[in-house]
Amino acid sequence: MMTNVNKISLASTLRSGLQVGLKTSWSLGKIIFPITLLITMLQFTPILPWLVELVAPIMHLFGLRGEAAVPIVLGNTLNLYAGIAGIISLELTVKEVFIIAVMISFAHNLFIETAVALKVGVKLWLVIAVRLGLAMMAGILINLFWTGGSEIAQYGLTPQAQVVPEGFWQLFLLGAEKAAFGVLQLAIIVIPLMVFVQFIKDRNYLERFSKGVSPFTKLIGVKPNASMTLVAGLLIGLAYGAGVMIQAVQEDGVSKRDITLAFIFLMACHAVIEDTLLFLPLGIPLLPLLIIRLVTAIVLTVTVSILWKQPREKEETVFD
């Protein structure tokens, strides 16, 4: 009997996860397809080159050409999917794609994710300073110290333009083809991820994981009652995990100090599985990307924790 229940539960989980994955892929596709199509077409008009010239001097600080501003702006204001849509619309070197990937990993979806941080009591200036500051510093340092990656990045299944398209319809078809392949590749990644998220939700694994990471929370100077917030942010992300994190903060009595430290960590390293795998089709080394985010998050959080000498017993909870 128990075996049948488990089978039914697993089937229900798979069905729900697939439904969420398909719905998420559709929602993201509605962003990625038009952006990729538009940017691809704009490359062959005077508009994008003109805009690129305006921001080229700033991009040079990060070792990027002017048009790299497109995926950075899209990633910052929208999300990683929009930033990736901007990347696959351009011909960039592996080093340039890696720099952009690291920068938008630190600072993406700023409007929505900043709103989540504000909801749990983190200051606006801190969110902006940490995320944009880390993005700019990472871009500058990688450009200075990495001498490789000069080869042109290969975007997996994404078709590359061999000749300059002639006429509107050829240009439109090229953009539509790139956009369709971009959506397809992301769906292949997003759907299994949503099934995984559904699986850990249905079996309360988040709660189990949160107990397991208690020693880690101590390492970075955060009390164990903030562990659920950390686990939700690490596995699901600030946007997808917003409900879980807000509920955890309300129910677990997390102090302002601890939630601030937890979010400093998560602003540098959240949705660590999903965000990393999303860059898989772009042909860049994923392990260094993961290590940079994780090490930066640990060092920054531990440093702030050491410098923040406020006595624990005087702290107020966020929702007091």
C-alpha cells in the first residue's frame, strides 16, 4: 500500500512539475523570443550601432565591446533569461560572455528581487550597493587577470549568421530562427528544474536541508533560525523563493541583523543551480562561475558579520 501511495505521489509531483515547467517556459519564451528577434534585427540597422557608441567607453572598463551593454541592461532590468537572449543575439568571445555572465549573475532582475529584499526589511541602498558593486568589480577584475577566452563563443544549437541577410524578410527569419532556438534550449533546462523544485517542495526537503545547513549559517555569522531563508534562496532564488523566505522570516523570528546578513549572502549567490545551468548553452566554463559567486558570497558575508558588532540580545526581529 505504501508503495502505491509513493508511486501516486511521484506521479502527481511529476505532473505538477511538468505543468509548472511548461507554464514557466511559456512565460519566459514570451520575453526571450521578442527580445532576441528585436536585437538580432537591430544589429543590421543604424539604431543599435548608434546606441552602442554612446556606452562603448563604459563597457571598455570591463573589457567588453559597446554592444555588450545590451545583455547587461536587459539582465539588470529584467532577468537572466532576457540577458541570455541579448547574449545569443551577438557574436562575442568566450571571455566577453563569461564577464557578462558573472556580472548579470550578481545583478539581475533588480526590480523584482529588490522588492523581495525590501519586503523582509533589507535596506534599498544596501541591495543596490552590493549587487551593482559586485557586478562592476567582478567585470573589472576578470578583465584584468584572465588572459584567455579570445575564441568566439559557440551557442550550442543557436544558428549563427553566415551572411548578412538581404531584405526585411530574410532579416526577420534569421531573428525568428535564433529566438526559437534560444527558447527551446532554455525550456530544456527550465522544465527539469521546475520538476526538481516541485519534488523538494512536495516532500518538505527544504525544511530538512535547512537543518543540515545550520553549521554553515554559524560560519557566516547567522543564527540557525535564518537557515530556511538561506536554503530557499540558494535552491530556488530570490524571486521564485520569495514566498518561502518571507514566511520563514515571519515564523522563525529572524532578527534584522541575521536577515540582512542572509540577504547579503544571497544577493551574491542565489538560485545557485538554476542560474549556473542557464549559461550551459553559451559555451563558457560553469565551475569558475559557480566558485566566483560562492566564494564572494562567503567572504563578503563573513566580513560584514565580523564588522557588525551589534549585540545579539538587543536585536529586534524584522516584523516586531
